[in-house]
Amino acid sequence: MLFNWLAELKQIGRIIGTKKRRNRRQRLQPTKTPTQAELLEDRVLLTVTAVVDSNNVLTVELDAANDQAFITSNPGNQFRVGTTAGANDILADTAGIVSIVVNDTGSAAGQLVDFLGSDFTLTAFAGIGVDVNAIETINFDAGVSSMGSVTADGTTIGVNDVITATGTAMIELNAAQNIALSSAGSLTTIDGALTLSANATGTATGDTVGIALNGATIRSTGSGTISLTGQGSGQAQTTGR
């Protein structure tokens, strides 16, 4: 009996020893590491954004240097925004917009905004029809009829279609260098002020003409005042140049 008991103890000892060695090998086993890097798909961070708020105001923001925003009006007063002419990669066709605001949120250089397509008809919100702020190149290549003010502040501003502000709404264009109106361009207010200012301080250099009118029409049909201030580079102040 004693012999059997000792034999059982030896067998138990062998089992325990085997488990300890197995556990030790498992603890010492090296951690597996990946041998191939995971490939990530390309992603583009958009620096031009467009949002329509609860008041139906379209706000377009440009954040990086050389950003471009093309705002297109389609039949039925449907507006879209893209990074190329006529595109809608920023905002698909949207109806009911009453005002358009464009901002340079990154204080970056070389930016452009262009209004294209059919006429923009804007009933305005808080007295604003179109408000473009600190964009280097601003082009109105489509007509605008607005019950609110139309204002633009940039380096060069081109008007190649009819812009009309009704009632007491004003038109105010301010350019660090040039404002150019083609023969197809016109600016009209009724009782609101109409103000153009280009290189008013006379500090711009290079190809600066101030205000250039090529057979264009600037008029007020009511009590609105008209003010034109512009200088070409290296020239004395002129009006209507």
C-alpha cells in the first residue's frame, strides 16, 4: 500500500512539473508583430466649404491660399458651389437661398470667387444680398438682382453682367487695385448709394488702372448717390478712370 501511495505522488509531481514548463514556455513566447504596413486610402481635406443656415443664407468660406469658389445659378434660382466652373462638389443645387456671404477665413492669398450662370435673384436677409470679404479676385459673370445690398471687398473686381439693388439697398465695391466693368456690365441702384473705390490710397503698384469702364453703365434711378474714387499706379487721383 505504501508503495502505491509513493508511486501516485511521483505521478502527480510529474504532471505538475509538465504544466509549469508549459506555462513558462507560453509566457516566454515572443509577441507577434505585423510585418506589413497598413495602406490607407488617400483623403483630401476640403478648404472651401459652403453651408446654408436656417435663414437660407448661403455662406461660402475659403481657407487656403489659391482656393477658388464658383457659385452658379441655374434655372429656377437653384444655386450650386464648386471648385471649378459649373461644378457642385462643394454644394449641390439648392433652392430658396436669399443671401450669399463669401469669406476668407484663413487670411490666405490668391483666392478667387466667381458668380456664374443664370441671374441671381435674392430677396435678402438682414439687408444683405451679396457680401464678399477679402477675396483677391472677384468676378460677377452673371446678373444679380437683390433686395439687399451688394458689397465686395478684394484686390480686383470684374463686373460683366447687370447688377441691380432695389429699394434703398446699396452697391459698394472696394478694390485694392482695379475695378473693371465690361460693355455688358452695369450697376444700378434706386434710392441706395452706389460706391466704387479702387486703389484709393494710390499705393498699389504694377498694372493698376483704378476704375476702368468700357462702355458700362453706372446709374441711380432714384435718390441714391454715386461716388467713384480710383487711381492708376503712379498717377494723380481720378474719377471714372
